[in-house]
Amino acid sequence: MSEATDVVEYLIVGGGMTADAAVRGIRSEDPEGQIRLLSAEPHPPYDRPPLSKGLWKGEPEERVHRETGDLQVDLRLDTRAVSLETDPPAVVDDSGTRHEAQRILLATGARPRRLADSHEGVIYLRTLDDYRRLRAHLETAQRIAVVGGGFIGCEIAGSLAAASEAEVHLAFPEEMPLAGKIPPPFDRYLARTLEDMGVTIHSGVEVTGVEEDDRGHYRLQTGEEDPSPDPGDTQPDVAPVREKESRALGTLPSLPFDVVVAGLGVEPCVELARDAGLEVAGGIVVDHGLLTSAPHIWAAGDVARFPLSLTGRREILGHEEHANESGMLAGRAMAGASVRYDPLPYVYSGVGELTLEVVGLPSPEDEVEVEAGTGPLDPGCARYFRNGRTTGVLIWNRPGRAFKVKREWSSKDDNPGPGMDRLRELILQG
Ligand SMILES: Cc1cc2nc3c(=O)[nH]c(=O)nc-3n(C[C@H](O)[C@H](O)[C@H](O)COP(=O)(O)OP(=O)(O)OC[C@H]3O[C@@H](n4cnc5c(N)ncnc54)[C@H](O)[C@@H]3O)c2cc1C
């Protein structure tokens, strides 16, 4: 039997950036209402992006905290919701306590995908505790493996190479980092930036698992031999692999690593919603008001699958701005406001001195036109388009310009988006 409690006005399940934004959304409409927040983490909500970037450049850890607790919230940390009821809305937590609520927000976010044959020593960088675990190795680690060529893998490989004396190796199955997410030559420029920072890149390598040897070192299991040393295949100034070093060091599986960090993408945490019978399709399905298929239950952030006019489909995003905006609007909606969430998506990333931002939601099938400089740090841009409509814009090393693109693109209804000439003006000139 679960222990019963009073009916709470607002119950938020999740302790991330979306949850914090939702508290602020509720407070903007309802300064007094009773809010309870259940988070599986031991820390109050904090910003995740600095875990792979700013904190390695000396940003103090206190800066990541969001001060959610200052907003009259009953914060229940280290408390995991284990089941959801829809009528009346309620959640049971892992201590057996039942939290009945007038309105519930599911902001359970996403969890890292794991290697098929994982080892408990592998660090999947998602939480502050993961960051602290990795940081604790920094003084002593001599060789670090980063697995995965997406945003997190590239960011943390660059950060570790800059912040430590360790040899940093980055392995991924594609030809280039951020493959399919940024077009040539920017993918090669990213590879070169990482190499200039001291990262050894192993492209075309699928890591399937990690083993620990009897000396406490980790070895990567790969699907095949590290194919990097093939001089005939490479273009002179854009090679993603440091071939000579790679040869000298041996193939990846033979190298002993002190630490392995994996960034293999994420999976939304939909179990509560699915088990309660809510509509789930690769994410918790919501409408433009962020309401799920159950009355009085909303979802937002990394876990929500929402309708996006730009693509004409329901989409799932894992971006900071999405967490902040969808969380804020969901909170306001819970407090009775009429809201409509239909964003122009935006994501940013950075490796060393390099910044890259994407406005819109390009897909690998879109056509693309590119304006690039001759070196990795030269500003540039790319326009993705389909049927004459812009689907996405890459802004390369021109921080501060994304807002101009967003303002212009979202200023008119049924806006086909800026063309390449206009993008050159907005991003590269001035
Ligand atoms: C290292 C890192 C760097 C990033 N960098 C960038 C960046 O540069 N730019 C960018 O746009 N985005 C970035 N992101 C992505 C961005 O941080 C996420 O999109 C955002 O954090 C999602 O917020 P969320 O609150 O929806 O989900 P999450 O952050 O996943 O938070 C979900 C919370 O819910 C809790 N929870 C889950 N299930 C339960 C349960 N059953 N009961 C109670 N609590 C539960 C979890 O413990 C967690 O605290 C980065 C992410 C990481 C990890």
C-alpha cells in the first residue's frame, strides 16, 4: 500500500532544465500555487551544457545551479517516480509515497545510450555526478578514450585535450565527426580543430564494448580493425586521422585507457507515460499546448514529441533552448495560460575556439549550399533546403548572429526562410 498525501496543485516529475523552466512558467502565472518537484538526482536543477564545455575552461561549478529552490518549491531530491496514474492524476515514488496532483508535468528527459557490451567504469556524460567522476581522473589519467563523434563526444574530447596532459583519442564509426549534421568542408574543419587541440581521431571505427584488463586499464572492443592508416585514401590538408601517430600507437583495441567516456546519443525516458497508457511514439506525444493524451498531464523537454510546423511532423529535440522554452510554456499552460509551442529549433555547440550553431531542423536528405573560408576558424555558413524552402542554417564560428537569422525567419507566417544571399549578409557581413 502506498502512503497517501494531500493533493498538490502542481507536480513536476524530473529535475533538469525543463523542470526548472516549468517552475518559472508556473510562477509567472501563479505566484502562490503549491509546486512539488520529484527528481531522481541528488542535486537541484542545473545547466547541463557546461558539463562538456565551460566547466573544463575554469567556469566555477556553482555557476551551473539554477536556484529553483528560491521559487517556493517543495524539492524532493533523490526521489524517483515509479508509476503514474491518470484519473485522478498521481505519481508513486520509489519510497512508496503517492503524490496526487491537480496537474502533472512529465519532464523526465533522456538517458544516454549505452554500449552493447558496457563496463561499469565507462562514463556516460549526462549528470553533474558523471562530470565529477570524470574530473576526478584528470590529474592521473594518461590516456583517455572518447567514444562517439556527435556533439557530446566532440565537445568533451576537445575539452579534455585542452584541460589535461592526457592523450585523448576520439573514435566513431563515421568518416567524419558530426557526420550528417554538418556538411563538408565544416566536418573536416572540425576534425582539424580537434586534432590541433591534440585529439587523435579514429574515424570509421565502431566500438562495441569495453573490457577491463588485470591492471585496471580499459580496452576498447571494436567491430573491425582500426582502418585509419591508409594514406592513399586521404586528402592532404583535411585528413581526419593522425596517421603517423595512429600507426606508431598501434590499433585502437591494443591501447590501454585509464578512462573511457561515451557519447552515443540519448533515449527519452518514456516508461512512466507508456505504462500509464499515454500515447508514446519515440517520445511522449503532446499537442501544441504540450498536453499529453491524458487530461491534466503535460510533457516537455527532451522527453516530449511535439508537432513542428517547420517540418510538418512531430519531432523530438535534445537542445537547451527547447528545454527552456517548452518547459516555461508547459508551466504556464499548467497554470491556465493559453500557449502554443511551435519553435524554430536552435542548437549550439563549441570545441575550443570554434562555435557552431544550427537554426531550424535540417535532415541529411536536404540539399545544401555552403559558404566556407579556407581555414577551420574562418566564419562560414550553410543553408539546407528542400523544395525551395530553407530547412536549416549552419552558422560557423560567427557567434551572436543566430538571433538575426531567427528574427528574420520567424517574422512572417509561412516564411520560406532566408536564401543564401541574405544569409551571407546576416551572418558574414558587418
Ligand atoms: C554534457 C551535455 C552538454 C550539452 N550541451 C548542449 C549544448 O551545448 N547545447 C544545447 O542546445 N544542448 C546541450 N545539451 C542538451 C541539453 O542539456 C538537454 O537538451 C537538456 O538538459 C534537457 O533537459 P530536460 O530537463 O528535458 O531533460 P534532462 O536534462 O534529461 O533531465 C531530466 C531529469 O529528470 C530526472 N528523472 C528522470 N526520470 C525520473 C523519474 N522517473 N523520477 C524523477 N526524476 C526523473 C532525471 O534524473 C533528470 O534530472 C547538453 C547535454 C549534456 C548532457
